[in-house]
Amino acid sequence: MKSWISIPDQSDFPLENIPFGICSFGDHISPATRVGDTIIDLSVLADYGYFDSLEIDDLTVFYEPILNPFMSLGKAKTNAVRRFIQELFSADNLDLQSNEEAKSLALFSPEEVDMRMPVFVGDYTDFYSSIEHATNVGVMFRDPANALLPNWRHLPVGYHGRSSSIVVSGTNIHRPKGQTKPQEDQPAVFGPTKQLDFELEMAFITSGETPLGSSVSVEKARDYIFGLVLFNDLSARDIQKWEYVPLGPFLSKSFGSVISPWIVTLEALENFRVAGPVQEPKPMPYLQQNGLNNFDIQLEVYLKPENSEDSLICKSNFKYMYWSMDQQLAHQTVAGCNINTGDLYGSGTISGPTPDSYGSMLELCWKGTKPIQMKDGSERVFIQDHDTITMKAYAKKDGLRIGFGTCQTKILPANNL
Ligand code: CA
């Protein structure tokens, strides 16, 4: 697709993408999209009547400070809006191209706006669906011969997390404090974590509501998946180790998790579907599916020490997931749990098969035993204060690149008690 907006080579945001986000434009906050390096204020397009032909009953969705009302229109409408935007910005379309007044009000450069949380996240689930990650953790902390627990190949293991501390890229996070037990034979101690880690994840955000007591099948799951974001599920490994028995992680993962600001729709990613890994043993019937259920999305993690430059420390891919998003959502609802617009579902740490594709410091540095070198000569086994973690994601095929932008956070020293 060709646009009348210039799109730099290798941009994450060609006309084929059209992600949705929320921007602060200074005097107001409203839904937006991005083409190349141009941010488009959808409230201005609504002001000028551009969406009038789409038969949307309530145009106030384009003036809300969160995307939940827009997403609640349903996929038929939101997809129509996305296609309409693609048409409006096509090279041969003059409707907006020739309207100098509307253009001057609607188009911004990224430097002129602040990205906000795109959705109000009502509920947050985190899965554990990378077999390489689950195996690595099992080898490190339990038994190399039985690294995967007996349930792992039978269901997408997950837990219900904390949604209030999910924040948008650019939000800095203070090093968490808590209880740890550094020595087996010594009492537990309190203080800032010494094992702060990132988790390279993607997350999907649902649109649509289901009634309590109903279930969503694997075949229907994608009707409820609005789109995806990058997700850095920061974790404090030493706090986690002491607290997690028997109910799972608690404060070690609720002090801040960071998402990329643009929700890339499932429709924008259709060209990048690939088959997932063979599942053995065969899952129960409610989890069985055929076809191309994974996505070939390249993932990168960079660590930048203070006053230094980015070092690439991990290259992974979303296609490695053992359990698909459809299976995760089918499992989430099989007992009767209802879902809502704006719910967020983390994939779990996405590790690949090679040591440079592991999606956490825990694995990259193998529990602190293998330091990694930064470009400035310093070494890391976990994240230090003032380090910046940047994640990037993009799918690329046949000359088309669909990307997610960046998911970035800087770690600040622990707050005083
Ligand atoms: Ca996680």
C-alpha cells in the first residue's frame, strides 16, 4: 500500500499496520493511530465527519481517554475503522490530503505527543507458555531430569496477576523492596531486590464480553483478541523464590509491568501466521486446534547502562510459544470465567532454543553464573539501578514489516521505606 504520508524504510508503521493507541496532544487526550512517523488524532477526524459513513452509533468513542469504548464497538466496526483509515491515507485519496485545515489539526510528529496507557486493564492473566523458558527454570530450580512439571504439556499454566501496576512504555520503575532469604540456614531479610529481572513477553488484549458461566472455544477465541502489545513483566527473582510457595508469585511481579503503547491488531498480523510446535501428548479436545496458530514476530531486548549505549542482549521470536493465544483464552474460560474488553493476557517469558534467545536475565546469565558483557565493558547478571531496558518487536515477510515500536523502562533506585 502507498500512502500520501511519507513512510521511512523499515518503519514499524506502514499503512498495512494502523495500530491503535491513546495520545496526550497537550490540551486533550484521545485515540490515535500512526503511519510512518506521523501520529494521527482520531478525534479530529471525527470532528471533521470522516467516520460518519461507518454507521457508528456513538462517535464519542473517538474522544475517550482509553480505547475500551472503541474496542467495545466490536471487531466488525473497529476493523471497518481500520480499513477506512488505510483508505483515507492511501496515495490516491484526496479527502484529507487536500484538506489543509484538518491536516494541520490532526497530524503530529511523535515528539509532539505523549503516549498514554491505551486501555483500562480490568483483569490481567499471565501464562507460562514457552516450553524453553519453563524447561530452563525447571532445570535451574528443580530437577534437570524432570524439568517440566507433570501438568505443563496438558494445560497452559497461568495465574491471575495485578492490573493496577501495568504501565505504558516510558514509565520508570523503582527497584522493589521485599523479603528475601539469601541463605537457606539464616533468617529472611528485608531490603531492595538484588535480582531484578525483565521478562520478554507479548500480551493480547481482548475486546468483547462473555457471560459468567460461558466458555470461548479455540475456534472462536480470535474473535475476542483485539490485538497485541509488547510486555515487559519485571520480576524480582529473590523475592519470588521466598514468597511463591504455595500460591505462586505475588509481590515479586506486581511492582510494575510495562506495555508498548500501540495495540497492533490481530488483523494486521494475519500475514505472519505460522504453525506452532507439535504438541505431544495431544491436548484434551477443548484445547485441540489445527492450522497456523502462532505468529512469526521477531523480538529483541536491549540493556543500556546509565550514560552508555544499548547492548542487544536477547533475540527471540513469538513463534516459539508452545500454547497458542487461542488455547490460552479457551483454557482461561473453560471453567466459566467471563472475559471483558480491555483484559490483558501475558504470554509468559518467550525463550527460544539457543542461549542468546533466552527471554530473561535469569536464563541469559544462568542464575547469575554467566555474566553478559555490555558495550561499555561493564557486566550484568541482573538489572542494575539506572539501567534502561528496551524491547522491540516486528514481523517481516515479502518486503512487508509490521512492528510494535518500543517498550522501554528505566530502573530507578529503591524508594525509602
Ligand atoms: Ca511473566
